[in-house]
Amino acid sequence: MKRHGKIFKALFALYVCAVLFLCFGHFESMPEIGKTLLGIPTDKVAHFLMFLPLPVLGYLAFSKEYGKGDGLVKTITWISVLGCIFAALTEAGQLLLSFREGDLMDYFADFLGILAGALCLYATIYRQRIQSR
């Protein structure tokens, strides 16, 4: 089981690096994409999707150490709170770059992605607990 923990921690670290790359990369020669998807600005959809897996990956990486029994809810909550802080820091960091812009609505999309990921995770764990009874 410890081997799986190391794999999930490595996967989580790769995910964080990918988010940092996407948030701080300098992408000049990217092809243009549509401005909206189902009426929602595509960059907000991208932010939502970028942060959606954070609670799940964080849970898989750290739940064995910190989340036993009822501590699972606390673990998911703390991972989500730390994810929101991470998202805020990425937006604040973008304000310091000349080729990027920090945007409160991007942060809101990040927050919604984290919230949706956490709610799906809560629902999955709840369903598993009911089925195991």
C-alpha cells in the first residue's frame, strides 16, 4: 500500500507542476480558440477544469496519512482550502508578470472547480460507505 501512496504523491506533484506551467507559461504562438463554450468564456472553463482534479488527487496522495475514519471529511476540506490558497497565489503571481493578467473571475472559476471536485469526492466516499455497510 505504501507504494501506491508514493505513486499518488508523485502524480499530485506532477499535477501541481502542470498547473504552475499553465498558469505562468508564456504561450505566444497558441492557436486561437472560440471565445465561449456554451456561453461561458473558454478561459473560465479552462480554469474550472484545471482545478477540478485537485481535491481528488490531493485526497489520493494524503488521505492515508491524515484522513482516517471521520478525518476523511477534514482531509478533503483542508485539501480544498489549501487548493483555494494555491489558486489565489497563482492569480496573484500572474499580476507580477508582464505577459499575464491576474483575474478575480479566473480565481472564482478555480474555486468552483475545486468545490465541484470536492463535492464529487464527498459523494463518492459517502456512497462507498453506504455500500460497504
